[in-house]
Amino acid sequence: DCLVDESGFFTEAAGPELKNKNVLEEGNEAVIRMLQAAGSLLKEEKYVHSYPYDWRTKKPMIIRASKQWFVNTANVKAAAQDVLKKVKVIPTSAVNRMLEMLDRRTFWCISRQRCWGVPIPVFYQKNTGECLINSETITDVIKVVEQQGTDAWWTLPIEQLLSKEAVAKAGGRDVSDYVKGQDVLDIWFDSGTSWAHVLEGAEQRADTYLEGKDQLGGWFQSSLLTSVAVRKKAPYKTLVVHGFTLGEKGEKMSKSVGNVVDPDVVINGGEDHTKDPPYGADVLRWWVAESNVFTEVLIGPVVLNAARDDINKLRNTLRFMLGNLEGFNPETDSIPPSEMYIVDQYMLHLLHEYSNKVTDAYKEYEFSKVVRLLQAFCSRNLSNFYFSVIKDRLYCEEAKDPKRRSCQTVLAEALDVVVRSFAPILPHLAEEVFQYIPYKKDSEGVFRTGWINASSAWKKPGIEEAIEGACAMRDSFLGSISGKNALEYEVIIVIEPGLLFELMEALQAEETSTDSQLNEIMMASQTTLLSELPKETPADANITKGTFLINLEGGDICEQSSYKVIARPIAKAKCPRCRKYTSDSSSTPCPRCLNVLAGKGST
């Protein structure tokens, strides 16, 4: 029984003393007086307590009993829990919360009293209020809705919705004895059955359902219950559950408070661009990707500016690769990995490793890991290391020299892999880059040409030891001349006979060289590789000692080798073209540059 009407006033059934009185106002006082008069009031006092308030109007709510339609979830709850345990849930902690919610759920109220929505197709006997709903009545209504949509329930007369045969079969006399129900379906029932319309075929399941953590008791659950009830299976293979966005200070966003960050303003800017600058869609997408979206995330000018700076650094890396691929055609100019410089082969190996890691991260929806891998690869492996090492080859060797083509081949592969790896996060930047690649056909776009295609031939685990050993010595060399120009020095590397020496010999066969692969990595003007310290080495020489552990064949071959690095100013003059100190005169190019210039036909 309900003694309160929809306006919050006591009904006639509550008695003359309460009739038409507001429940929370004068009705409340009247109830207290009636209890006092009956001698049934033990104590009266005012105290502050928790009470439900409407989130829109901020006014207290009145909870009243009303006739509704319910689904008895007890019939499917156990099956739904079993099915859910087989679903991949990211993060894994969310599955336990959803299982607990299912366990607590008893009935699901699926009817609402609103002026819009999908109608519940039930007819009621005018006099008795008895319900009429069965397979025949549903079939009749389906035929009408297929032609005219759900509004037909409200606009058509009952005679066009309910057949005489269905009434007779139910034991009724005439269609006019019935009225249409006015209830509409809970919108969670609408969205919870979306799988039935979106997925093709009764056996199909969605790859992913993606929503916020509030949907563990909402859409995720209603979709699961309806699918298990009808098909005995979950509608999804994977659930990705994200947290909420908060203000930069960690405060909850609210329209009424006025602290909501509008994505349109972030992308296109506000009325005052000095206050709300346009960041573009890619900055917003980058912020989402780099955030730990499985918990609460913060947004504001500070994090958006940081995201923009990150993208600008990435753009600089891409610009370097694009600029140095001018005049390069992979179809005719590529160098096979086996004929490349060892450092170029090493970069392809790292590129293969990066491709696998970033692909695995995407598969696990770990977008923040994708961003970290991308930043580390572009900053540490490309910009800080590889670009620095190959600049001399790119800028000073003859344009078609195989040594130059070798590193251009790597740049082309690196550009392709890097752009494809961030395309899901920064689609606009990815397409922009593809438009500027000189050898790409006009019709080719990053999203029409597949995912990363890293060749298995790039993988060469043993090659790491040679380059990383050389890099350890380079670090010792650069550390010993901290802040000074490495080209002003020659470096002498002394390694005791063994594996490390043999690896360095693969980078420099001759004892002393100005253009060996080892010298390129050292970034000096000249490198000398010896197995023992020169006898003429002065006592005050700048000697740096170090060790390097070689680990090959998965640990089967291990050897720790000692080395010494001696840095000393070089006696030669600075070449005006390549700026290495390898010339006999500061006004004359070095022998290498003279050969290149002669090959170009220049003077």
C-alpha cells in the first residue's frame, strides 16, 4: 500500500488528518501530533543524519511504494557469475567488485514512469487491472513496431495493437475492455540489450566493452544479465573499466560548480585563446593515453601543456627522420641488414624489440605503457644515441654511398614503425607524417596499410653486446672530457685479449682509424684499439678504467672484461667540411671529404 501520491502529499487513504498534507512539511508535524495524542511517541528530537537528495534539484527525496515490473535475477545470477569469471577484465580488480554486486542483486526493476522511452507492451483489463501479455500479443506489437517504430504504441489506437484473437485466447471478451500500459523500459534494459542488435548472429560476442567503473553495476551488468538469460553466454570477451576525470587539484567535476573541462574547448580553444588555448585533438588523446586511466585522472592546463610538449619532442624526432630521407627510395636504395653497419643492425634489432613490446601493450590496453615505450625509444635510442652517431655519415658521405644508404634504410624502417605505433593515439600526426614521406604513394595512408611489420631478420640478440660494449667505453671517454667537444680528441681503447676485444675488432679491424664503425660510435676524430697500454703513455695521462660483462647465448657464454680508455687532444687540424680534426690544414678538407667532393664533381 502507498499512502503518498506522486506530488509528495498524503492520499485520502491516509485518513482525513493527513490527506493533502506534504509528507516532509506539515504532514511530518501532523504525524508527530497524532503519535503524541495516541500516547505512542517515546521521544522527539532533531538530529543530523544521512538522507537521499536529488542530484539535480538538490532537494530531499521521498521514497514511495509503487507498482513496477521486475526481473527476478536469482534465476540467472549464478550462471552470470560463472560466465563473468571467464571474461578478461582490465584491471583484474574490477571483476571481484562486479561479482560482489551480482551477488547482492535480487530483483531488477525494469519499468519507469516517464514521458519518453521504449514502452513495455502490456495491456491491462480496465476493471480488474489484470495484465495481458503473452507470445501472441508480443508478436502483434512487434509487427507494428517494425513498420512504424516504438512511437506507434503511443499514437495508434489499441485496436491496431491488440488483436481479437489474442483477447479471446486470454479469456477476454472485447479489445475495448483493455487499456495500454503507460510504463516505459528502464534505459539500462535498452542499453543492456544493445548486443542483440549490434552483434551479427546469436553466437557472436563483442571483443571489448569499454566504460567507467560506475558501469560495473550498470551497463556491464545489464548487458551480462540479458545475454546470459537469452543466450547463456556473456556478450563480451573483454571488459575495460576506466576511472573518472577530476580537476587538476583532484576535485570532482560538476556542472553546477562550473569546473567541468569541456573537450571541445580543449581541442578548439575557448572564446579567449589566451586563457583557453586550442590544444588540438591529438594533445587530448595523448593525455588520455599517458594517464593511468584505470584510476582517477587529473586534467588542467599543467598536464595539457606537458602533453603538448611531449608531442612537440616527438615531432622533432620525426622531422629529423623525414628530412634525412629526402632523395631515398626504399625500393632501389635499401641496404640488406647483413651488409649494414653493425650499429645499424643493432637499431633494427631494437626496433624489432620495440615493435613486439608496443604491440603487446596495445593488446593489454596498456596505453600508458605504449606512451612510455615510445618516449623511451625516441628519446634514448633514436635522438640521444643513433641520430648523434650517424650525423657524420648522413651529412658528409656522398649521397649514394652505401654507408649513408645503410643508415637511411634504418631511418625509413624506424619512421614507419614509430608512426604506426602511435597512430591509434595520435591519428592526425600519423597521417600528417605519411603525407610528407617522399617515397609514399598519394593513396597510401597509415590506417589503410596495416599494423607494424617488423621483419624477423632484424632480430640479432648477440649484436647487443658489441654495441653496448662500445657505448660503455664511449661513456667513459665522454665522461673523462666532460663538457668538451669530443671531435677535438683522439681516443685510445685498451682491452685485454678476449671476447670484448674480438667484438671491438668487428667494429674496427685496423689498429687506428678515423672512419671506422667504432670511431663513429666513440664520436671522436680518431680511435685506436690496442690489447695493451702503449709503452710511451705518460704517467699523467687521462686514463679511465672500466669493466663490461658479456652475456651471450642466453647466459651460456659469460665473460667480464676490463678496459682502459685514454683521451688526448688530437694533433691534426679541423676539417672545414666535416669538422673532424682529421685535416692537415684548417683551410683544406680532410682526405675523406676531398674524395666525396671529387666524386660529386665539385671544387
